[in-house]
Amino acid sequence: MILTQKVAKNDPVLGFFHRWIKEFAKNFEKVTVICLEKGGYSLPANVSVLSLGKEDTMIYHSVLRRLYYICRFYKYIWQERKNYDAVFVHMNQEYILLGWKFWKLWGKKIYLWRNHAKGNILTDLAVLLSHKVFCTSPSSYTARFKKTKLMPVGIDTEFFKPDPAVLRRPNSILFLGRIAPVKKVLEFIDWVKSTAYTATIAGPILSEDRKYGEEVKRKLNDKIKLIGPVSQAEARKLYQSHETYANFTPAGSMDKTVFEAAASGAKLEVRNPDLKNVRVEDHSLTLLMQKLAEEMK
């Protein structure tokens, strides 16, 4: 069983996980996915997707809405208990804190994937309750624990690759990611203004980052354009058509966009020291799934 935030192949932030699920399906007999929200997807016959209902719930009171999600969560893990042997929780430690008693009682091993620079006592508890923990960055909060395994980032190098038919615009630079303080978009804008680059900024502005997004918009000029969120297919075209890809996220995470851009043939302007001397071929999705399958046996 996989628990994740969203299953939607064209989502600008989480669309990558759709391909992860496809690869899981190649390595496991049956895959059941529980997500908070689902959109469009196209997955193999041995995959079933169950949503907690964010995409269609009409409950507007936040507490009642959370209770609704929790009730559906418990319904699904009970309903499907004979259809899975292990639980893989992607990023959201809350699922472990909610379900661990039942999974331990039923003999299900719990695996947590969490790659973030920050954590708290709830993260510590989720790690304690997990059989193993996976992350990609040696600076991730979860990298400090003995049960943690460093893993490849998981880039689909069959999808993200150079296209000789696409011409790269000279002196063009791309910034692709959430428009959020952790991504250092304002710092990128200040930097690019002092260069000869023309820049494209692509990515969504989430509700909690609306104020920051407005600051970003105010700093744009004629050589920097903001185009908003893009799908995975649109991101690939941007990687292929820009000369350079920039990422100003500090240490603590290993943004997949850096590896997607490199796999697509773009030059890199990166601020994360953890990304020095990394090779795209060591972070392919195929290699990641092989290692996960081995670790979860």
C-alpha cells in the first residue's frame, strides 16, 4: 500500500509520482494507493487508487473536513488489509501516526519516504514507528537516523532527455519550481538581473505562498517572465529549450527538477552543495525502484 498526497499525472508539483506508481507496479504483484486527492491518471491493471476525497468534498468546515478524511483513511486501510503486505508512506508522516497501531497489529511493515531539511518530534516518532526510512539528501532531517537509507532521486530518464529537434535559446535560463520562500525565487531574480540571461520562471503559487508570489511578480522586468504552473510534458519542453537551469534551494532537499533538467541536457546553476559531483545516471527511476524493492523485501 502506498500513501501519498495526490495522484494526478498532470499536476505541476506532484505529477512525477504518477510515474513512480507505474514503476512500483512493475516490482510488486498488487499496488493499492491511498491519496488525499486524485485527478487524471492512467495506471496498470494491478494498481487501484482510493481517494480520501479532497477533490469532491463539499465540507467547508476545516475540522469536519479533516474528520471526514480520517474516517475514510481508516475505512480504506481496514477494507484493503488483505491486499497489502507493506506500507510505503510518501512524505506525509501523519499517515504513520494515524495508522501504525493497526499496521503493527496486522504485521505490516511500515516504510517512510521523507526528504526535507526540517523536522520535529512528530517526525522523530514517525521514524521510530517505521521499519525503514528513505531520503535522497544527506542533509535531510531524516538522514541522521540509523534506519535511514539514502536513495536515488528517481528521475524517469526515458522521459526527460534531450531532443535534437528542439533548439535551445541562447542566453536563456529557466527557474522551475514552487514559487515559495524555500526556493529562493527573489534571490534568483536579483541574481539574474545582473547577468546577460533572459529568464523564464515556471511554477505554481500555493495559497500559503500568495504574499510571496506577489513580491515575485513585483520584481519582474522585461527580461524575466513568469508563466505559472506547468505539466511534466511542458516542463520537459522548457528544459530542452533553455540553455541553463537554475535552482537556488539550499541544502536539505534534492529537488528533482535539477536532475530532470540535467537529464534533458541543460546546463546547471545550482546553489545546493549536496548536488556537487552527482551523476544523473545514479538517480534514475529504474534504479530507485530496484533499490526500494530490495529494501522492502
